[in-house]
Amino acid sequence: MKRVLIISPHFPPVNAPDLHRVRLALPYLRGLGWEPTVLAVAPETIEGAILETSLEQTYPASIRVVRVRGVSARYTRPFGFGSLWWRVGHALRRAGDRLLAAERFDLVFFSTTQFPAFALGPRWLARFGVPYVLDYQDPWLNDHYAKTGARPPGGHLRFLVAQLNARRNERRAVLGASALITVSPTYGPQLRERYPALCAKPIHHLPFGAAAEDLAFARTRTPAAPLVCAEPGICNVVYAGRCVPGMAPALTLLFQALRVHLAKPGAARFHFHFIGTNYASEAQARPMVLPLADREGVASCVSEHTQRVPYFDALHYLATTDAILVLGSDDPGYNASKLYPCLLAARPLLCIAHPLSPIFHTASQYTPDSTFAAPDETGAELKRLATSWLGGVGCSRLPDINSQSLVSHSAEVMTRRLVEIFDHAHIPSGNSTQ
């Protein structure tokens, strides 16, 4: 059996978006010929981590997980920084060095949004002769905020430092990789445009899979302090996940349409619940959705819970609500990894996204009457949203799917595709293995 070292700094019981490809793959890797070892960060080292022990029940308990501890954020915050990689990168590199020196691994797989970890790929390839694969869940080098003028996550200074690191390290990392995986189909062409030498290298578009077992488990558990309660005559619509500044056009279209809808006599009543919209600590979190709703005069129909909630709590809300809201960004490359779990929840769906984005294309295949383009320069989408979805379709129409239509995006099938990439991994020509 081949062996893969998986680099996933965030790992259960931590609840973070970038761990789910690994978590969903672990139940199937052994059966497909790969024995995994996960290199992760100890939960107590991750500042503000939401811990959810239920996530540890979703993969075999016998999976080997090696955890490292770095510098605690309480020692670095007084000096103005707390970046996870700055605090644990050295410890993770040393742990990887020890593992690769002492044991035989056939591949290293980086699946994380802690992008500085990608720079360890060339190091380990050169020192130990082990090929590696990179999983681009977001862009590492990202010009979206420079083009739009939007405030980047974490602020301009932190983002500038991260981008300087990317410019210094990305080229070597991607050219040395055996293969690249991207969540969005737009990332591959962007990388090839930036690095023409990548034209001969495989880049695989591989969205996150969805696990029916996760939804089934979530339906059986009620959150300790429910954020959504059924009320007679009100259609509850849930959005679960982070809201970034780039979602403002989609939110504005929604709230403008809601205002138009509410002005009609006898209009159906809706309440939109936005859950876990900010990854910042409770003291630093600021609402993003409510100010936009207030500006359009519909704040009474909107609730925003900024704090991240446990993964299975979020799934419970999606699986049991009257309808689900999915939002896209003003970045056409944005592809929401939670779209397939939302479809798997089999609830009425409302998707508002950039018309050129992968999320818009996918959602429109299943819910053409419930997918709307933002921005809307002509006003046609605003009118259609106010009249067709809010005024009629709303909570009454399920997505046009069946149990077989999402099989190609199940966790098992996505893991088979992942393993095909692993099986063909090799050391790229021109790389030293001294």
C-alpha cells in the first residue's frame, strides 16, 4: 500500500472550512490503496478555534494524526500579530522533516488555506525525493482586492505581507509540484497565465464533495441554543457561512428585492438568518449583513449571528430550514464549497451569484428559477427575484435533483478522483532529489 503524508494544519476537532476535503477523503483512502498520515496543528494552538468532537467520528479512529504545537497567540498578540503560520510554521516544518527522514512516503499532499505551507513542498522534494500535490482552495496570489478596492480579510497590511510571501514562493512551489488541484475552474487558467511553464503540468478542477452521512447525522441533533425557530406564517431562509465584502452586490440585490416584495399587499413573510458570518473573535467581529439590510429598510426581516457555529449545527439549520440561501462573490472565480451540501439537503434553494461564476453555472442546472445574477445593472433580476422567488416560488419549490444526480459530487467519488491524481504523481523533470 502506498503512503501519503497529508498537510492539513486545521484538523478535527477544529472546525474550519479548509479541512473538509481531507476529512471527507479519509474513510475511503485505504480502500483505494493509500495509507494516510495527517500532519496537523494542535487545537489549543489555533486562536479562537471552534472545537467539535463530532467531526472526529466521521473518519476512522485508526488514522494516524501527528500534531504540532507552536507559539501561543497570547504571547504574540501583545506585539501585534497572531498569524497561525508565523506561530507554528517552524514546528510543522521540523515535524515533516522528521517524518520524511524516518519513514517512507510516496507522496505529500497539501490541502489547506495556510498557503505558506506550500513552500515546504520544494524543500521536501529536494531533501527526500518525495513528490507533492497542492490543493488550491483559494488563490494564493490574489489580485482581486487590488482590482476592486475592497478591503481584504485581515486588513491591508496583513494581506500585503501574505502577498509578498506568495510572490516570493508560489512560482517554485507550483513548478515543482507533480499536480495541482483547484476548487474553482478559473484558478488553473490564472496560474498558467502567470507561469507559462505550467502548460505541461496537470491542473485538476476538483470541488469539495458532499457526504449524505453528514446531513443524516445533522438532522438528528438539535443545537444547544437554536438560532432558528419555526414561526407560523414565516418562511425561514438560512445562509450558513462567512460573508465577505465581495458578497455585498448579492446581498444588496436580495434586500432591494425584499423591500419591493414587502411593499405589496398581502406579501408573504420571510426571515433571513445569516449564521457564522465572521471568522474574527467575538470581541473583534463586526456585522456585515445587518448594515446592508438596514440601508434597504428590511432589517426587521434579517438576523445575523456573526460567530462561527459548529459544523453539524450549521448543517442542521440547512437540513431543517424552509429554504437555503447561497451567495456568490463579485469575484467570478469564487466557487462556494458548500453548494453541494446545500443541494444534498434537498430544501428549496435561492442562489444569488456573479453570472460568470462556477457557483452560478452549477446552481442554475438544478434551480434555474431560483438562481439570480448579481450585479443587476438593468433591474431585470431585481424584478424577477421580487416577483418570482419572493412572490411565488420561494419556499415551495425543491431543486430539480434526485439521489443519483449528485453522485458525481459525493465524497466517495471525489476521493476516487483524488486518488487517481495521487496514483499518477511523479517527480517533475528538472527537479533535484539530492
